[in-house]
Amino acid sequence: MLQYYNGLNDWEEMSFLIHFLNPNDLFVDVGANIGVYSILASGVRNAQSIAIEPGQLALSSLTANISLNQLHALIQIKEVAIGNKSGTVS
């Protein structure tokens, strides 16, 4: 797997994910941004991930990161916003 390592920026959360997420678990990354957690979950722990990201700029980087790490088979992208009411976002 090709990956650029830049450390575990959110040490406690990322350590928890690495130690307690099992291979073949489902990880849902709401507000995935560029996909750091999805890449960690799928690339390191071999979990299936759903990366949810509505922002076009972040979505472009998310897609590129999934391609760079060759994780298309494990990460599914959903281009939607999630909230407590129906509506549209800009």
C-alpha cells in the first residue's frame, strides 16, 4: 500500500481505531474530509469504510487519497450531508 505517513494527529482517537477496529468491520466516517480516518481504518485495519463528505473540494482530495492508497475495494464514498433535518447545503 502506498501511503504518505504524517503521524497520528489525533493520537487518542486514531490509536483507539487501530487497536479496537477489527478486519472486516464497517467504519462510517461522517464528515470524512480528505479521508484520513477512512484510509487508516481500511488501509491499516482492513475494514470496510463508508466515507461521507458533501464538500466538493474535500471530496476531490478524498477521492485522490483513496486512489493513491489503492483502497477502492474497501472504501465507498457517499456525497451527502448528514444532519437532523431535511434540506440543502451549500
